[in-house]
Amino acid sequence: MYFIKGMDVSMIKELEDHGAKYFLNGKEEDIFKILSICSVNMIRLRLWRDPYSKDGERYGGGTNDMDTTIELAKRTKACGMKLLLDIHYSDFWADPAKQVKPKAWADISGYELEGTVYGYTLNVLNELKENGIVPEMIQIGNEITNGLLWPDGHVDHVQNMAMLLSAGIKAARTICPDSKIVLHLDFGTNNSLYREWFKDLEPYNIDYDVIGMSYYPHWNGSISQLIDNMNDISSRYNKDVMVAETSIGYTLSNLGCNGAVYGSDEEKATGYSATQKGQSKFLKDLIEAVRGVKGNHGLGVFYWEPAWLPIPDCTWGSKVGCHYMHDEVEAGNAMANQALFDASGNANEALINLPEM
């Protein structure tokens, strides 16, 4: 399989609806065309089941419902790029701190929940296929370090978690037999976490192809630690590995955004300067390192939300979205100073100079 240079641009419709424009070498272009020109070859899109309140208010964060996903997937394919579909199995953000069942599934459990996961996955992929879209890769859950669809599929109930994963995978294999199935955890440098998690899953013979790892250098440590984990886990379980999410700052300014997570402490932790050159060097180093994973098991790297410009209304969550998540963290754009476009929408050096493969 070719080496993946991927981008997760799930926010893009909301950004464009609020006036975001993108430029390559001073010329305005469609964002998907810019990415393709810059040798990006795969796009990652998240999917939420029902990211709306009972009154129809959007939760924010891109409002990545089925219609939005189809629209963005069509744009991806029209520009010659492949697709990774990231199914969250939630109405809003799913990560190690929260894996909330969709509202419509709140009272479903046991075999009924497994059947619902199977049917939902089947319907999603059928609808994509009817629109001429077959994802090359399918994520069953997002950052499922602590499981999915809590409390049923919490990692402490590993058999339940395995059965829910198997239900989603079975549906994906039925509709998209040639697509690669990805299981995605966070903290890609934590070798003991990955060893224990996949060892616990082994008795259930889960049918997957790729282990995806989130890797944020300011939180997770060095690239060498990531590669040590990738080398061990890929050989130990005979699976391909990839970075499913990464990012790094190109400036220490928060660009006027609430909730920015990247500052001088994070810059110091990474060892890369918070400049366009520093960002570019990090991405080149990471890509080259993942390419070097033993046994050609390193599939590629996805950069998370490279186009999330500092537009005030484009936050990770609206008021109703924050209320739904019971999240007291200030809503805003935490990632603007880690984008691959500057605040005016001009492509950064890191994007323009992506390594050729």
C-alpha cells in the first residue's frame, strides 16, 4: 500500500459557511484542490449520528452528520484523494474521556445494541456507496482507549467492547470488503497501554487491519518513543500502524481564540520551534520516521484539522453542544495555532513542502 499523507478536515464545511478562504502561493483555491496539489492523498472525515439538540440546534465542531460527510467525501474523491471514514458511534465528540451513546440508543444494551451498531454501520456504508463513495479505510470508533458506547462497551467490560467492535466490523466487511479496518487509540508513545489493550482483545479474534495512534508531541513525548511503540506493536500483533492524528504549533500566538492548548510550555516539550520552519521540520521528521517502521508496517500520517482557521464562531462546541457533553471547558478553537494555514488562510511551509514519496 502507498504511504498515506493524510489530513482530517472535518471542520471545513462549517469554516467555509463562516467565510473561510484558502490560498496557495497567493492564489485562492478550493481547499481540497490545495491539499491534492500539495501531495495529500487521503482525507479523514469523522461521522456523528445526530449532532443536534431536540430543537434542531447544532452541537458545533463541524456538525459532521451524514449529509455533511457525503458532501465532503464527494469533494475528496473529485480531487483524486482517498477516504478514511472515522465513525464515532456517538452524537458528538468521542475520545478517551467520553464515549456517549447516541441519544436514540440511550436505553439499548446487550444483543440489541450489537444489532443496532451492525445496522447503523451497514446503513452508513450503504448510503455512501449509493453516492458513489467507498472509503478505503474505516475506523470503528474514535480513540477507543477506554472503549466505546459507555457503559456497555467500556474497556473494563472487554467482552462487551469486543462484541460491539465485531458488530461494526462485520457490517463494514459486508459492504466494503476491500476497505482496511482501523482500531484507534490515543497516546501513541505509551507502549504498555498498547500491549495490554491489544492483548486483552486477542481472545476475541477481532478482524481488523490497522492500529491507529494519536500522537501529539507536546503531550505524548518524542518521535523516537512513538516509533519504538510502533515497531513493537506492529511486530507483536502483525498489524500495520499509522498516526491517525497529529499536530504541532507554528506560532505561540493564540490568534485571538479561546481555549488554545499550544503555548511556550508545549513548544519546549516538543523540541521544535513554534514557527513555520519548526512545524515543517516536525512533519518531515514524523513522516520519515513512520516510513521507517520495521517490516514496512508504517502506513502513514494524518494531520488533525489543518484548515481550522481562527474564526470566532467556529468552535469545538456550541452552547448546546457543550451542554450535551456536560463539558465545562471553554468553547473555542483550541487548534488554530497548529493549523497548516496561517490566520489569513495562506498555506504554511509545512503543507507546501510535504515530502514526496
